[in-house]
Amino acid sequence: MRQYNSMRRLTSLLFLAGLGLLLAAILQRLNFGQPPMIVGDAINAAAPAQVGAANLVTSVVLAYRGFDTLLELTILFTAATAAGLALGREPGDRLADPEAGPIVRAGADLFFPLLLVVGLYIIFHGHLTPGGGFQGGVILAAAFFMPQLARPASRLEHRMTTLIEGLAGATFILIGLLALFEGEAFLTPLLGVGTLGTLLSAGTLPMLYLAVGLKVGAELAGLLASLAEMGAEE
Amino acid sequence: MDMGTLMFAGALGLMLIGTAALVLSGHLMRMVFGLALLESGASLLLVLTGYRSGASAPIILDGVVPASMVDPVPQALVLTAIVIALGVQALALGLVLRVHRAYGTFEMREIRRRMERDICDQAGLELPSSNEVPEPYPGSPKPQQGEY
């Protein structure tokens, strides 16, 4: 078996050497500072008038690639569901870790409202500044996970996160379907463009990002809680 | 070597290190970390390809459209890729924890050995064994007849 292992190691090293050569060959052809794609320039030129979002990355994520974002949310949902399935939740054995010290507990109490505000701010300004549903959702998940770190005995209500997640996902699809009733393509932004750079602009994009943020936040909070509970059971 | 090549080399190097951890390590936790490194390298490479010299971020501030903006498409791709990477890592961690709970170790070789033993137990078969069978794991005691 030792011989087999050294053989395996040798083939792995050979594979890595080949991969390194391949990557080095790619490195030779990469031109830093000159993007090879031309679609970016077209989007940069057309997006402000077409979508009305000051943050052009948001117009790409939700307007030009809205359908892809929906599928990516589906991937995240599948991964979170599978992780929850793999981790399992047995209601019988609920052995909890001891409570954290006073510093962590006070910190969790203090940071919970602040994290909520920051997370929601980032979600609502996703079409104006860097940020959006994905980033804000992660901050929301952190807000709901921190009290659990401080007091492991208090469990996150999994039924609640599942409900929020399902409603947010349904809202995203519903907004997409509304465009169909207007005679547009699926997930076309509605409600006009608005004034560039104001909070109420870019049509349905802020609503879509709110749905994304709530979905990602609920999903990750449930996932983190499952991981924490898995650790506590041992 | 100019700055750009250095940064591209960093991204590709991260991918190489991550792959090395995946194929060379037999420790499940290190393989998860290797996967995380690989994903970070790929994301970094994507963002770097969209960079244009001297351009600003693709954000319009106060109605002033910058003269030159970087490509927003790779940034949008990476935005979602990071979140998906997080979900995939959580799934991998969940599976690894599950395996650790069942077999009590993160070492791939050891897990494979115990799995084979369990399968043979269930099937009522004897483990394939001969006098030449080498020790299953460096430093472990010589296996008894029938156990391995």
C-alpha cells in the first residue's frame, strides 16, 4: 500500500505540474488592463438609460442577467437544503454549549440592531452603491447568527427562516411573471426608469434585490444554525 | 515583471495551491480549505480580466458618468459566484462533519479502510487478506487475520 501511495503521490505531482504549465500558458496570453470582452462597454453605455440603476453591476445582475440570478439562487437553495439534510436535526438530543461570556453576550445584543440596519441599508441601496441583496443578506444572516453564538441554548426558529426564504423566492418569481403580463420578457424591469441616482429608481430592481437579500439572509442563517447545532450535539 | 502579471500570477497560483490541496492531501478538512482557495483564485482571475487601466468602478455618482469604467459583467458573475461558493462550502463541511461522526476521523485512507470493513461486515464476507498484506496505515499495529 505504501508503494501504491507513493505512486499516487507521483501521479498527483505530475498532474499538478501539467496544470501549472497550462496556467502559465494562460498567464502568457492575459493582458492586464485591457478587458478582452466588448459586451461590458456596450452595457456601460446603454445601461444608465435602459435600466436606470446607478450601480451598473446591479443592472447586469438583475436586469441583463436576471434569469441567471434566479438560477443561481436555485443553486444556493439546493446547496443549503442538501447541507441541512446532511447535517440533520434530531429534536431529541438538544445538548447546548454553555453560554458565552458577558463580553460576547453584550456585544451580540449591541450589534444585532446595528447589523440589521446596515444589512437593510446595503440591500436597499444595492442599485445605487456597491452592495445589494447578496451582500446585505449575508450581513442579515450574521445579525441573526450572533445571538446564537452568545446563547447557544436559544435556537433559531427553522420554520421561520424556511417561511421567509420561500416567500422571498416566490416574490422574485412573481415580479418576473408580472413582466410577462405586461407583454415583456420574463424578469424585465417594470415601473419605468426613474431619476438616476435616487432611492426610488430603476423600477422593480430594488424589490428584486430585497427578495434576494431576504432569501440569502434566511438561507444562510438557517445553514449557520444547522452547523452550530451539529457541533453542539457531539 | 509588471504589476498586472504579478496579480494574474497570484490568482492562478491560488488556483494551483487549491488544486494541490485537493489532490495531494488525504485530510478531508484540508480538502475543503483547498476547494475554498480554488474558488477564491477563480473569482480573483475573473475580476482581474475585467480591469481596464485607469478606469473607475462601474458606478455613476451624482449623475456624472465616468469617462472610462471597468467591465461590470465579470463583477456581476463573481458576486453570485462568491455566494454559491459559500453554499457549496457549507454543504461540503456538512458532509465532512457527517463522515467524522460516522467514522471518527478526517483521514481519507482510514475512512476508506473502515468503510470497507463495515461493508464486508454487512455483507458477511471476510476482508481480502493474505500474508503479504502490508500494514494499512503507517505506525498502526499489524492487522490480525480476518480483520484485514
